[in-house]
Amino acid sequence: MINRQATGIVSIAVVLVAAAVGVLGYRHLMTIPLERVVVSGNEHAAEADLIALAELDTSRTLYRIDAELTADRVARHPWVETAGVLRLPTGTMRIRIDERRPVVQVLDWEGRVAWYLDRTGAMMPVTARGGVTIETDTTRGEPEIVPHHFDVPVLSGLRDEYHPMHTVSSEPLRAFLDVLADVPDETGRKISEVILVRTAHSEDIQVRLVPTEKRPGVRVRLGSEEFEDRIRSMEAFWNQQIVRNPDVRYELIDLRFDGRIVSRQARDVLTP
């Protein structure tokens, strides 16, 4: 009986000591200052911009800064797809981001890249991060920054204005971009232009295939749905008809009809 009582007392003492250590450890964590911020995963989002978005209150100690709220703020950057924050007892805050991947590019009136769209239709600005710096003999003596170039199709027909917090309004376009992001590179390289065609009652997606020496770019009508199946049909038509018949000039391929491919050669009269 005495041994059991002694064992119980020892157990209670151990629990109390552990609790005390835990409380002291927690109190110590709450006193650790924010010493350093480390950003990783960013190539096109500037580190200074990400830290500014985090709005870190340096008057608060590290573990009193809300990690989830900080990550949400960083994710406001147009190039950031996801963000995570880790606080370390060394006084370091680690901000890890995953950047969006451009799927198409939008040009301005002068033919220069204005912004990009990712698979969700989110808009990302042109950035010099990852670009090339060229030394030029200018009166200011400053090097020229050439923006990073992404080998993605040009998007035409978009009426939306750029906004860093918005996605494009066209539902068919968003659905197509989501499919286009996952197509094999070999298929994606065949597409030089994505065209959003608006009518009074609908929005359709068309693509233009890359031209060759003997053949201009072929226009392909994909409609407004079933893009995954229709891109597969486009790839099959390319391999079975266009590649095998290099002297035949196709001007239009229409894939909007279930299980049926309608094509028109260049000698025919093409109606929009």
C-alpha cells in the first residue's frame, strides 16, 4: 500500500515538473524577438515585395505574430499561388511560397507582353526576375533589364483589364486554361495562339497551330466545353492528317461536334 502511494506521489511530481517546464518553455518562446526573415521559392516575386505584404509588426515578439495571417497576406502577391510561414526558436521566420506558372500571355497594343494568366485565370505582371541584364551604352550608364520570357501561347480577344487580385471573367477560358496547363509539352508547343471568341449568347475558344514553311497556322475551333477530349482529337488529327500530308493546306479544323472532325482546306472559301 505504501509503495503504491509513493509511486503515485512520484508520478504526480513528474507531471507537475513537466508542466512547469512546458510553461517556462512557452514563456520563453513568447519572448523571442523576430531576428530574421528568410523567403524561399520565389523567382519572379521580389523578396522585398513579399516581406512588405507580410506587414510584420516588429514591435511584437516572433511567436506573437500570427503565422496564418502572415501567409494569407503574402499570398496576395499576384505571382504567389500558395504561401506558408514557419517560426523557429532561433528568431527566424521562414516564408515559403509556390509561384504561379504562366499558361498564356497577353500583349499590349505595341505587341509587348503586358501580363500572363495561370491555369486559374489569375493575372501576373511582367517581371524582370529571372530575366537577363544587358550592359548598354546609354547616357545614364544603366544596364537594360530584359524581362523573363515564357514560351507560352498568346491570348487574343480578352476584354478584361489587368487587376492583380482578379481572375478573368470568362468561364470557358478559365476551363480551357486549366486543361492547357496539363497538356504534354509536345502538344502545347503546337499552339501559338489562344483566341477567345465572343458572340451575343456564348463564348468559344479557338487556337491557332504553329505555322511551318509550307503551311500557315491552322485555326482550330474547340467550342466552350470538353476541352480535354477535343485537344486529344486535335493532336490525333495533327499526326494522322497534317503531318502525313504536308502539301495539304488546312485552314480550319472544327472540333465542336461530338466525335466528328470537320476540316476545311485553304482552297475553300472560309467563313468566320
